[in-house]
Amino acid sequence: MIEPFLSAIPILNKLEIAGFEAYFVGGSVRDYLLNKEISDVDIATSATPEEVKKIFTKTVDVGIEHGTVLVLFNGGAYEITTFRSEAEYQDFRRPSEVSFIRNLKEDLQRRDFTMNAIAMDRDGILIDPFGGQSDIQQKVIQTVGKAEERFREDALRMMRAVRFVSQLSFTIEKTTLNALKKHNHLLAHIAVERKRVEFEKLLKGNDRKFALRLMLDTALYKYLPEMSKHQKNLEDLLKYPMEHLDNKEMWVLLIYCLKLEGKGVESFLRNWRLPLKEIKEIQLILQFTRLRLVQEWTLPHLFTAGRNIIISVEKLYQTISNIKRDEAINYWVDRYEKLPIKEKSEVDVTGSDIMDWFNKSGGPWLKETLTKIENAILEEIVPNDKQEIKEWLMKCSQK
């Protein structure tokens, strides 16, 4: 047994002393068996939420209608969920009714995949009624029970299956895969925000290319925002090496392959419900990547882009151009680091200074002048000193 299980064992002990069953369940057990890093643990118990709240002094009702209570214990926070069964699903996502039960196996059988339907007690003994451990050893993703039923209950499970392919480098069992192809249309009922979460996790996985291939082969892509008419473009995406790219860079490569331009880029990202800050960053990386594909960096462009954007752009430039030169990334980062200024705020003059010197009110000329000063400092035509800048500007105005 390892952390964070060890720190949570006293919680299981307290539940058992009170007369209830308690186990570690879900992704933490799966990742433990895969020797992967575990960030937190989920606990399932035969105790009802009200019974859990009587046992522990500090609790928070985070999802009590679904049987989940957050327990604050010894400096940690643990989600404890009551064994439950679920009535029919009303919208291919949520059950119409949740019933609390006392049977572990019945609780495990409502879960999505066999590898996620394993429980572990405080002694490290596994309870595995659906063969999840064997599937993990064989690197197979298989639903608990009939795949068609699991996907009709919660259509997002189809995207989760493909996401796990990317993250774990597993394959999808044949009947599960066939059910996924047959019921792909149910994904249309799922909120974009939920699809985006799964898609972005897919984009982070080491086997993302194979997962994207599966998205095409199963036609799941047709039920993702603005993807349905872009099979050829998505095929083009798979031609590029992508394992070294982060999420924002993957979005840029996707947009590049989709051949989106102008307002179409922002519309695409907004339809995926990405946060506005991320949209702006992705647009900036895309803008400089397209520029980089036709010319080398200029000092003003390095200044405007900044270190992180430069690295992303160089990675994408090399990916699209099919070259691999780490020293080129280091070269441009070094050029950036040697710039005399790296932020507009570092310039030793303000707009007010310039208006005073020329005795003029603001206007487009002021922004042009400030840009002219920035470029002159970057090109080391003039040092970043207020007096020197003033003298240089006055000379320029006399020409």
C-alpha cells in the first residue's frame, strides 16, 4: 500500500468501526495497479450520507443528492460516496433516480469500464467481480456488462473510452468498439463542456494519435463542435508528429489542419467553450506560427510574442515543416532573453511624456510613436533612457 491510500486508511477504519463497509474505488485503484501516480483517492461505503456525517465532524455536502460527502480529515479532503444503484437514464447522461444500497458488487456494476470497477480494502485486498484486473494486464478497455446499455446510459462514456486509449495506450475490446460505432450518434445529446474535458484529456495522452484515429474510424468526430465536415482535414492532422506538443499547441495544429481563418478561428474555439484567456493565447500562437512559416523571427516579433509563445511557435514550425532542431528553439529563446526590454512597461518613457514633448493631444500618432521607440530600443538604435529617447525623437522629427 502506498500514499495517498495510507493517509486515508484511518477513514476506512472509522467507517468499519461504526459497522459499515468501506473501500477504495475507481481511478485510484486502476492507477495503483498500473503503477501510475495517484493524486487522490475515492472511497465508497455502505453508510448513507447522513450516517457518514455522524461519524466525521468536518464534512461538506458536495453532491449529497448523489450520495457524495466531502470529509475533511487530518489535513486532507476525501470524497466518500454511498453504494448506489441508478434508475433509467433520462438524457443519455444522468439517471432519473439514485437509490442508496448496501451491496458493493451492485455498486460496482453501474460503473463504466471493468478497469474502473475494482475496489480495494484497507489491507490492499482487491474485490474485482468483473475481471478488471485481467483487462488491465491485457491492456483492454471493456464495459461492465453490455456495452450498448452502458453507452445508452451515459453517452460520454464513448469519449471516455477513446480518451483512455490515449492516456493508457490500451485498445478497446471488440464488442465495446462495435457498440461505440453503433451508438456514436448519442454523443449529440452531451453538453459541449463535457465533451471538451474529455477531448482535452485525449490531446494530452501519449497515444493521442491512435485515439484520434479511433475518433475518425468510429465517426465520433461527427458529433464534436464544427468537426463533422472535416474528415479529410483530420486525416491530414494525423500525418504530423504530435507527442511533444502541449494542449494549446495541439489546438493550433488542429486549427491549422482545418484551414480556419480570421473570425472562423475564434468562432471554432468559442463553440468548444474554451475560456476566453485560452482562446486569445491560442490565436496568438496561431498568428505567429503562420508568420514563422513564411519568415524568420524579427526582434519586434520576439518582443511581442514572449518566451512561452516563441517556444510553442518553434515547436509547431518544426512539426509542420517536418524538421527537428532543438538548437533552433534555444537560439530564438536566447535572442529573446538578450532583448534590452521584454515588456512595454519597461520602456523609460510614457505616452504623457511624448505628448508633453510635442505639445500634442493623443491620437493614432501616439501609438505609432511608442511602437517606433520600442523598435528602436530593440534594434539598439537608442538606449532605453528617457533623455536619450527624447533627443533621438527630436532629431527624427527634424528630418
